Amino acid sequence: MINQAVLANQRAIAKLSLNLMETELKREGTQRLQWQDLIKAWKSHEKERVITEFRLLAEKEMEEMPSSVKREVDLLTDQHQSLHSKRLQLLCLVSDFIPETCTKTAVAEWHKSLLDVNKEIESVNTQFVDRLHNLQRDTIHRCTTAAEACQAQLMNLNICSKDEAETILTKELSPIIAQFQMKYDKEQKLFSDAMITVSKQMDSHTNKLFKYAKKAVHLWDVLQIGLAQQEKNLQKNLDCCRKKHDAENQVRSTPVLFLSPFL
């Protein structure tokens, strides 16, 4: 009887131990699943956080860009005002191209001075476009660097694998940068096209005005040559008239001798 009781106790203890082990395993399984869900939720949250931080950084860069562009435009405006004033003074000198002072040398020097001012304006415009391009390039570079840092952060924190991080970079972050790049390229093209148009107009107007001044000089030269020839002909006629008049006076002053027919 005692042996049976001992065996029964051992079987009960073994069954209890087995039940405890099963309960513990189930608890550990449940906790593991809960932990995996928490890890998954944390990784998802971290992914969204990293992407959101990048979007905020990119939006901040976009907000700061107009103020930087405005400073460059203000500088360009100040430079243009000085150069346009200088150019206007040269254009007004055309009214001084009047006979006697209107010479080929004067017109050539005026034309060279006007071309020099035009080149200064073109140089200022080119420098503005270059500075604008540098601003945009630096902004894109900062965004690209931030995107690569986000990719590295995702991998370093074991939030996702290298392939998953590259996928996030390609599908989530790079399109934002590409959108900014397209916007910047469009703005730069607008500035460049406008300045090319202005440059062509300045060259066209300068050439037309130069041709007009050259025609005026040529006309004055033709008139001078004509007047010189007329003066020469007049002087020649005057010399002929004077010689004729002197000859007539000499004839009149010569004494006339009358001989008698009976001598």
C-alpha cells in the first residue's frame, strides 16, 4: 500500500511538473510573440520617424531656399542699377554725334565702351546663375547626405536589413530629392533663358545703334568731301576770274598810240 501511494505521488508530481512546464512554455511562447510584435511595432515606428524627420529636414531646406535666392536677386538688382545707369549715359551720348564732332574714331570708341558695359552685365548675370546653381547644388547635397545618414541609421539600429534600407532610400527618400531637383532645374532654366533673351536684345539694339551712328558719320564724310570739292571748284573759278580780270585791267591800262594816215 505504501509503495502504491508513493508511486501515485510520484505520478502526480510528474504530471504537475509536466503541466507546469507546459504552462511555462506557453507563457514564454506568448511573451515571445508579444515581444516580436513589440519589436515589429518599434521598427515600424522608427522607420516612420526616420522618414518623417527627413521630410521635415527637406521641407526646411525648401523653405530657406527662397530667402537665399532673394538675397542673390537683391544683389543682382543693385549691380544692374549701377551698370544700367552707366549704359544709359553711353546711349545718351548718341545725341552728341553732330557734324564736326561726329568722327569714325569717336563712334568706334563709343561702341567699344558700350560693348564693355554689355559684357559687364553679361558677366554679372552669369555670376548670378552660377551662385544660384551653387545654392541649389548645396541644398541637394545636404538632402542627399541626410538621406544616406537615414539609411545608415536604419541599418545600425537593426531596424531593417541593408536591402530594406536601400529600398526605403530608393522609394521613400530619393523621390523627394528628385522632386526638389526638378523644381530647381526649372527655376534655373527660367533665369538662364530670361538672361539669354536680355543679352540678345542688348546686342541687337547695340548693333542697330552702331550702324545708325556709322551711317551718320559716313553721311557727314560724304558731305565734307562734297563741300571740299565745291570749295576747290569755287577757288578755281575765283582764280580764273581774277586772272581774267587782271588781264582786262592790264589791257585797259596800256597806252594806245594813234598814227596819222598822212605820215
